[in-house]
Amino acid sequence: MSDKLPSSASVAHADADAGPKLFAPAAARNVADITALLQTHAPKSGRAMEVASGTGQHVVSFAGAMPRLHWQPTDIDPARRASIDAHAAEAGLPNVARAITLDATAADWGERHAGQDLIVLINLLHLISAPAALCAINEMAVALSPGGKLVCYGPFKRNGQLTSAGDARFDAELRTADPEIGYKDSLDMRGWLGNAGLTIIAEVDMPANNLAFIAGKPA
Ligand SMILES: C[S@@+](CC[C@H](N)C(=O)[O-])C[C@H]1O[C@@H](n2cnc3c(N)ncnc32)[C@H](O)[C@@H]1O
């Protein structure tokens, strides 16, 4: 991920006396809706991996709401992994593992983490290049078990269009910081998911003009 991103791309802050715990206002806003989405589409039990977990606010909610899934949070950033572990320790949930390091864009991780019944990726694809996004999708597809589900949530272009003034502004900010990154297009997503061997189950409009792709690996 570019180190020159606009600050709006990845806002997470530490509160005084919160220790390693970080808080992202965006995660606090979208956590209930994404949890409800997963409760509709996720398998009831098995292994769930969150890629690029961020602060840990999401995985704690997911694990609390879906207690028969065993959750593996991941992130590339050690400060985020420490935050994830602190949120998980505070929540005291038995079904959240310690966060592990994972570069979603590395070309080799899918086989190492094979056997996932669910993989969740929230708000990363617009922050990386198209080849890196394609690599992440391919590796997630490899890591899924037959019958497993992939959920990719974030801001996307719809059929080539930026669909709000706020999205146009954010995408322009991202591309100014790094011309390689920015919003991915729903048309590309459909092609990338299909070429990775996944079947699109649903595209769900989410609040704040976000979109969630739900895709499945054939059983
Ligand atoms: C915008 S934040 C989203 C975090 C969280 N999913 C959320 O929505 O609150 C992007 C996250 O991706 C992580 N990240 C960036 N590049 C990554 C990569 N190549 N592989 C895995 N994680 C990455 C960052 O450390 C950060 O936690």
C-alpha cells in the first residue's frame, strides 16, 4: 500500500489510556451493517479469515455475532496486529485467534492458508494497484475451501462510473497520492472473481455508497 495516501484513506487513532487499541471512526460506522451482511451470507461454522483487519473492531463484532466460526484476523502492519489482539483480548471471545501477518498482495499465501470457509476483505482494494488487487483476489480464491465464500466490501466504481461527488473526490485524492491506486470497477471485479474460479452470488449496495461482492467457490 502506498505510504503517500491521503489521511482520509486509513484513519485510525489511539485514545489516551487505550494501550495498543486503535479506533477507526469508519469501522465504528459500518460494523453493524457488515456484521448483518455476514450473518446473512456466511457459513454457520468453520474457519473464517479476515484479510487486512485494521484496528480489530470488525473481527470482534463478527466473532461475537457468529460464534461457531473460528476467526483468524490478519494485517500487514504490526501496530494494527497489536490493536486487533488488544480488542480481541478485551472482548474475551474464544473464537478469535491472535492476529497474524499477511500481505494480501503477495503471490504465494493462498496455499499456505488453504481451508478457509469464509474470507472477508474490507476497504483494501481501492488502496492498492489493480495488479495487486487481482493478486489478492486470486490468493483468496486459492485459500477458500470448496463451497467457501468470499466477501469483498468497499467503495467501487459502478460499471465504469464514480457515482457520487464524495466518491469522485476520494478517488481523485487517492490517484493524486499514487496514480496506480484508486477505486476498482465493478466490471473488473466481476471478471477478476470469475477468472479466479469464483461465482458471484450477490452484489449488495451498502450504506455510504459502498458495495459488497459475495462470491462462492464451487463445492
Ligand atoms: C483502510 S484500512 C481498512 C482496515 C479494516 N479492514 C477496516 O475496514 O476498518 C486498510 C488496512 O489494510 C492494511 N493493509 C495495507 N496493505 C496491505 C496488504 N498488502 N496486505 C494486508 N493488509 C494490508 C493496512 O495495514 C490497514 O489495516
